[in-house]
Amino acid sequence: MPPTTAWIAALALATGLTAHCASQELPNIIIIYADDLGYGDLSSYNPNAAYKTPRLDRMAAEGIRFTDAHSPATICSPSRYGLYSGQLVCRTGRRPRAFEGPGGPSFIKPGELTIAQMLQQKGYRTGVFGKWHVGLTWRDKDGKRLGGGFKNSLLIDYKKSTPLIDGPNALGFNESFITPNCPTTDPLYLYIENGMVPVEASQRHNRNNLPNPGGKWRWDNDEGWMSPGYRFVDADLLFYDKTVAFIREHRKSHAKQPFFAVFSTQIAHAPVLPAEEFRGKTKAGARGDFVFELDALVGRVLDEVAALGIDDNTLILFNSDNGPETLHTVWMRKDHDHDAAGGFRGMKRDGWEGGHRVPFLARWPGRIPANQVSSQLTNTTDIFATIASVIGFELPDEVAVDSFDMLAVMLGMHKQGESVRPHMLTQSFRGEYQLRMGAWKLLDHTGSGGNNYEKGLLQQYRLPESAPEAEGQLFDLAEDPGETNNLFVTASAQRKVMRTRLAKLTARNGGRTARRDRKPIGIENVPHLDKR
């Protein structure tokens, strides 16, 4: 159940909190957002992983690890919209898509409150560094908005396009250093710093200039237009440096303010290009080294926070935007006996669990108890309401309409076995819906919702249809986590309940999944562990 005024008062009484707590500092908040990292890609989630992720495993041990966490969608851009808005992309009236070239405009509509704007209202300085990929508005010499596609990159008039009207700095971030699309996959290959483009894209990228580990891991590196000096191989080292520079400068010049930083990586998105210092660090090939690089960078963030003396007052969240890429999943299973999907059916783009069940960790020393493993159903969209709860921001009903507050769960104060969420929606690559209610899962479509398992490399993972005549899929994940026994026909009563609920949640006008009248817990009611 969500926190109520009585619940919060009871928590304060039970933990011995008094009125002086209202003056407690708001915590710094860091989100590390990985790309195409599957449920089975961390060794804390997958004991049979082909490599170890020691720093992320330690982060999990020092806080809470969620085992039933999901991305809002099964591809990059709509999931990132979910992080920044607390909403599914269907609320925009647009279908899920991933942007390339000068693609846009932003999924975030004018006037829509973002997580960064919310934090700014509470006095935070905010920054985002790395992959953006929510859509941007670019214009040609006549001021006309350009559509996606690689050829349109040459038509951009940078003077007319910048400062970007829907870039991070227009949406609540004080500082930003981003790429418009996937940093090493989808041109436009350039950097955007605080809404401006320091170096225009004027060169044609040649993929043959990049390493090709194993002769195949450079796959999905498109040859579009790039800025001179653009960095492919060590992209995440650059994003890490920018993130840490922001934090250090903040502590030097704005120490009395809390900060919010998003470190948005491109690991483990294709192409797989581990930085030189990480090559050969694992026995699981290029992608194993790539994920190990991500693990090391997370460790460096943790070490930096500790070195600055702000560890106890910094909430760090780690999450992924969808499941593992198709060829990555196939190659890692074949070459290294590593299942990036963690034993679940499907992978990136699919509505089955492997497409959207992802790692989710939270660490806040002194506030979040260590060694917690939670089976609470949760979604990336919930980060919005959870942070709102920390900072005492009461969300209007029309804001973050798919976001549930998970703070009580993180604090270990939520009743075991009681679900915060009565339901959860996700969307697959084609925009089709999946609905969870408890252990029941409805896929309002046939097939994967994304990839084609009828031919090619994925055909080896095709499963026989247990209800070939059904127009949808219904699984009991408690008994069938592999989604093999379709109960769409036989469990007709459950099907009707869920389809009725789905229609209500996805209504064109007024559709939402979150409760109304949400009440934040507030920092004054978040106990120190030593005072419990």
C-alpha cells in the first residue's frame, strides 16, 4: 500500500524521529543507467555468469537488489522517456521508436514535468552525461524541422537549431554533455554540451577505423555523419569523466546544495567496443570485457563519492533500459555459455520477460539496509515517484502517471509479501502491451511482440505454441516463469479480468496505472539505521 499520513506519523514515532529531522539535508542522487544490459548480465543476479561484476555485486550487497524489476519498454528511447517522465510512452500518443539521425521531436512534451525539473524545485543542481536518445528538434536553413534518417544530418542548420529547444537544459538539467542517439550505433555522431554543438558533424564515419573484436562484435555500427574527433571506443570513459567533473565542481562551488546526476552509459549496446584498458580482463570475450568495464566505472563512481566524504548522504540507483541485444544473447550463449537474459524467454524488443526484466539496485548507506533482496514488482518509471518521496515532493495526479513509490520497500519498512503495485504495464517493440497483475501476465498480442523467431539465428529459441488458436498470451509466472504454457483460453476468467483492466489503464483519455493522491514520505521520515 502507498504511504499515508498516518503511516508516516507511525514511522516517525516508531523510529524515534523528532521535529528537528525536518532540517535534515536532502541527499545527493545519482542514477547510473545502463544500455541493453540483461537480467543475467550481473553475477549477483546470475551465479553462472561467465565473468564477475564485483563492484555491482558489492553495491547490491550494501543496499537492495530487486529481482522483479522491469523497463517500461523493450527498446531504448521509450524506456528513457519513462525514466525522465515517470510515464509510459503511450501517454504521448506516439508509438515506441528509437531515434536516429536528427530524429525528434522529444517524447517529452512541452510543459511536462521531468524528474530533473522536480528536483530543481527542491533546490538541486542537476546534470546528465552520456546517451540521451529521447528525441531532439533539429532545423534546416529554412527553419523547417528535420525528420530522422542519416541523409538529413547534412541539412542541419546548427545556428537555427541551437540552443536545442527540447534538449536536457530545456528540461531541467543545469549541466549536460550528451549524444543525441546511441553513441556508437546511430548517427548523428556528435556531442551536445548545454544545448549547443561544439563541433558540427562534417565527416563520414568509416567503421573500418574501429576495432572488430572476434571479427563480429563491431556489428551495428552505422556509417553516418560524425564530428571530427568523436570518440567511439572509450565513449563511456568520456561520459564518466564528465559525470565526475560535474560532481567535483558541484562540491567545490555549490556544497550547500544537493546534486542530481545521471550517468547514462552506452554499455552494453552494440557495437561492443571495450576501452583498451579493459580488453582481456575477463575470459568471456569482448562483451564480457565490456560489462566488466561498466562494473569498473560504477566502482569508480562509488569510490569518488566516498573520497568526497558524501557517501552516507548519496542515494545511488542502477538500472537498465531493456533486455540484452539479440545477437549478443545468441553469441554469448554459444561462445561463453553465458545467458544475458538470465534464463528468461526473449530478449531486447520482445514482450516476454527477457525483453524487459532488468537489474535494479539501490544503495544509500545509513538509510537503506544492506543485504536486501526484494521480489517487489517494480518498473523504471517508479524511480520518479520514489525520488519524489525522498525529497518530500507531492506529485500532482497528472504528473508521472505510471510511477509508484518504492521508498518504503528500499527502507525495509514495507510489509513483506504485499505488493505496492496492483498492476504494471510494459510495451514491446511494436507498441503492444503486456500487463502484470501479481504473478499473472497478459500479453495482448501473439508472438514475441518484437523479434522474429520463425527464421534465422533466433529460430533455435522458438518454442511450440501451447494455444495456437489464442489471440493473446496469458501466463502464471509463479508456476511458469519461462512463459511456455499459454492459459489464454483455459483461464478465461483471469483473462477477462486482465483485459478489462488493460483497457482502463491504456484509455486514450485518462489512462494511468499509478494511484491518485500520492503522499511522499519525506526525508524527515527516513530514519538513520543507527536510530532504528
